[in-house]
Amino acid sequence: MFELHPRLFADTLIVGEFELCQLLIHRDANYPWYILVPKREEIQEIYHLSEEERVQLMKESCMLAEALVDVFSPDKINIATLGNMVPQLHMHHVVRYKTDGAWPHPIWGAMPAKDYQQEELEHRIESVANVLVGDDFRIL
């Protein structure tokens, strides 16, 4: 049975789900930061997914990236799977601006995490979820 890694559970909130992945938002308000997690047990790497699941992951990643561009008009979307701290396969999608506190460097460790104001968190969740909602995505 699929379970979200405890670190992801602590650092994120569930926004919704695609056919393959849960969509999470990171609690760090410094960046619009979303994470896809395939709903599969004990998967650590993309190559551990079946070929069909790999295609589905890329489809969902592209749908999310396009939604983030529509909502946030960023300078760049950083997409990465790292897994150094959390072995469960998860794919970060971070909206970046040339004016953000870490630009042009990676975000990890660049700035202390910043808590969301409730209204801003709700807006970030709703704005992206509303663009995605449809046959391939549902809000949880």
C-alpha cells in the first residue's frame, strides 16, 4: 500500500492527484514549490517504474509545469528528482524568478524556510489546482 514518506508528509500538504501521482505543495513560502509523488510502493528511481508509468509521470510533470507557467509566469521552472534526504521517488517543480533570494543558484539551503500566511497558501493551492482540474486531475 502506498504511503507518503514521513519527511514529505511533514514538509508538504496534499493538493490533489493525477492518475499516477499525488500532487503536493511544499510548506516553504519562499517559492511556489510543488512535488509529484508516484503512488507506488517502494519506488526510489524513475527507472523502477514500468515503461507506461514513466510515460505517465512525464505527462503529469508537463501538465503541472504548464499550469505553473500559466499561474505564475516564472523566469524558469526547475524540475528535479534528488532523493538524497527522502528515498521515495518524488519530482520537485519549483517556480523560479530572477528576483528570488536564491537565483541563480539551487534553492536548497539558500534561505531559511518561510511559513505561509494562510491566505497565500490557499491561493497557491487553489490557483494551480483550478488550472489542472479535469479528467486527469482531481482535488483532494
